[in-house]
Amino acid sequence: MHANNYLAIWAICITKNVSYKYCTLLLYFTKEDKTIKKMKRKSIAFLELAIVLLSLFLVAIPAIAAAQNVQKVSACTATTASEDDIVLGVYGNANEDETIDMRDLTYVKLIFFGERPETKLADAKYDGEINPLDFVQIKLIIVGKENELTVVQYLGTPPDITEEPVTISIPTDRIVTASSYACEAICTFGLEDTIVGVDGFTKKVGEIAELIKAKEEIGVYSSSMDVEKVISLEPDVVVASTYFRTYYPIYEEQLSYAGIPMLLTDLDEPEKYAEEFGVLGWLMSNQEKSEALIKFEKELYGLIGERVSEIPENEKPSTVYGVYCPCPPGTFIPDDDDEKLHAFSFNEAPPCYIAGSDTSGDNRIVRAGGINAFADIESYQQVDTEAIIGRNPEILIMDVYPGYAGFVECGYDVADSSSMHKIRGMFMNSTGWDCTSAVQNGDAYMICNSAGGLHSSIYALYMAKWLHPDRFEDLDPIEMHEDWLDEFLGIPYKGVYAYPTQWRQGT
């Protein structure tokens, strides 16, 4: 009997939970013993074909029965998920719902026997066809015995998302992270011991610094990754940000030549959070933790969204959201015509970029119940004093980071808010900003970028509380942040993430 037929029968036996004894007997009677050798070749071929067809029929019985009794089967057993549901991006999720279970095994059999349309994720082995090997892979995934997973990467920014598969060996015992968010995510699963390499910038992230301080450094920044160093660490996977595909494609290519897959993620983007953490949960063999992370974000964003939806448009304040200081105070920067240089004072605001339409800043303003004062410009742009005065925003929010303007200290383990107070004062006293309603009414706020990241809903709550203090009076983002750090990293809250937090005395 041809080796492929033996493999087919073994696959069928495993799929149907046929005992080892009976599977062995089935194979035994297909062997060419002395009696079979005396039979004509045509008879042998007929016998082999009959055995395979009979075995396939046994596999088909439950699938055929399911098709015949489809009215009696629940919709989730024999149908795909609705468009509103989150689809788990793991190949083997044949019915494309939020998990992989026996319903997927039923569904892939229905596809195999032509009773259901083929779905993209039904090809569990990712070999381009639906066959019994997919049955085996799905069963292995269900019991946690698979040796590889093909998962979906979500590249781009919503609504322009490209889904691209990547196959990763399981278990992921050796991981290199080329993203601080990815590194923190691995730590939330309690798997910091599997991390074998990180970039130098990530080592300084306060929340996880103690957990990863002894890890091998792959470069000062992830963008300056030492590929040879990464390869020498023999990782099962490198987890990086999706911008690597756009700006540093050479890293992915070089790692691919070495047989090392790169998983591209944007774990700080709320639009892709559930999908990406859903995938990570299966790769890290801890769906319970990923579900808890997703639930936290979903519930808090849901609460914010519910309240914001009740706010009339005429009660939503005009808001400016700024990011990125290109140089510290006192240094020389080019004028608009790039021909002259001028210095700006330590008493004035550093130049920054203002969020226009189709930006994360614009999305944050809208989620928090505001109206973007610069919605008519695209992307992030530097704007002049006249534009600021002309828009006269009611709220000013600046996204800052450790080292912003050369002196700001913020984030985990920062002892006091003096530097945040100083940078806020520079904006409030700066020409142009000082004439706005936001500054005159004291509605200028500084928020550290690490208030977001894996918990961007907390960042959103800070903003919503500043924009609508009465409607969010009962919610404290600091308390939410305390809960998150305790539940997912097992560390206490300490530091300065936002200023001022007037609902807490002295902050």
C-alpha cells in the first residue's frame, strides 16, 4: 500500500479518536501478506480503495448528519460569525468566530464534503487546500498539542487594514521583542522568562524595567536592531511594530532568510486591540489572560462611548491635541523659510505638531467628547500663532514623554509633577496660546504617552474627564490605572502620568 494511503488512514484515525489498537488492526489488514500477494493486482487496488473510502465515510457520518439536521443545530455550530463579532485570527478557526473548538472541526468537515462554503481560516495547516490534515490540526489546537500556528497580522490603520498570515512554531519558548508594547504584552502573560532579547529603549520603560533588566540588548532602539545578534539568540519569533514593514523591511527579510518569523503588531491601537491580543493569547497559550485584557478595554471604552453619545454637539468643546517636541528649549531651530535660525525662550512653549484629521489624536478627541479645532488640516502639522488664536480652542491637551523638551519627567516611578507643571506653564505663558480660552480658563493639560499603550482606554478616560468633568465625576482614571497594573503586571501604581489631575488633591 502506498505510504500516502497509510498517512491518510492515520490522519482519519486521529481525527475520529479511533483507538491505537483498532487503527493498527486497520493498517495490518491492508498490508500485503502472503495471502494478499496471491491476489490479482486489480483486487488489491480495489481493497485499498474500499478501505480508504470506508474510512472517509466514517468520518463523514457526523458531518452529513449535521448537514441533514441543520435546523436542529445551533447557528454557531454550522454557520460563521456575524460581521459585528470579533473573529479570532488563527488558521483553524473554520467558522470564524472568537475561538477554536469542536464547532470548527464540524464546520471544516462540512466544507470538506461540500456542505458549507470554504472560509479563509478553515485551512488550519495553511497548505492551500481543505483536507483531513486540517481536521488533525484543529484537534491538536483544541487540546494544545499543535507544533505550529498560522495567525493573522493586521497591517495598516483602520479602516485600511491588510490581513497577512505568518506561521510560528509552538511553543514560543524564546522571544525577541522589537517593540516596548510587545515586550509589555508578553509580560502581562507572565512570560517574561521567555524573552531573550529587547532593545535598549524598552529596558527603560518603568513598568517592566525590573522584569527585563537582565535581557540581552539587540540595539539601542528597535529601529537600529542588530540582526546578527537577534539571529544568535535563536528566537522562535520576533514581535515588532507594523511600521517595520514600511520603514525597515530589510529586518523582516533577513530574519526570514534565517528561518525566524516576525510577528507585526500595533498593540496600542484600540481599533485592532481585540484581534491582536486574541492572536497573542493563543500564541502564548493563555486565552484567559488575553480575554481579560480585551474585556478591560472593551468595558471602559464602552462606558466612555455610552456617556459621550449622550452629549449634544453644542456641548462638545473645541480641542487642540499636540504631540512631539522636535528640540529642547534654548536650541536653535529653522524659521519657516529655512534660511534663518532663531532660538526660542525657556519661558515659551517648544514647537509641537498639532493633530489634524485622520490621526490618532483626532480619534482621541472625538472619543473623549470633543471637537478637533484643527480637523480641517491633514495629519500632524506645525501651526503658527495666528492659527492658534484664530481657532481659539477651549481645551489644550499635549501628549508628552520622558525627555520631552529636554527636561520633562513623566511615567512610572517619577516622584513628582514639577516638570509637568513647568511644561504646562510654558504653554500657558507662550505667545498665541496665552490668548486662547483654554489657557485663560486653565484648561491646558499634559498627558504622558505611557498613560496609554496597552491600556489606551485609561488615556481616553483622562481626556474625557478633562473635557467633561461633570459627566465623568464618578470615574477616576488613576484608580483604573492602579487596577490595571495590579491585575496584569502585579505591580503598584506610582508615578506621574497626567497633569493636572485636579480631582485628586495636590496633583
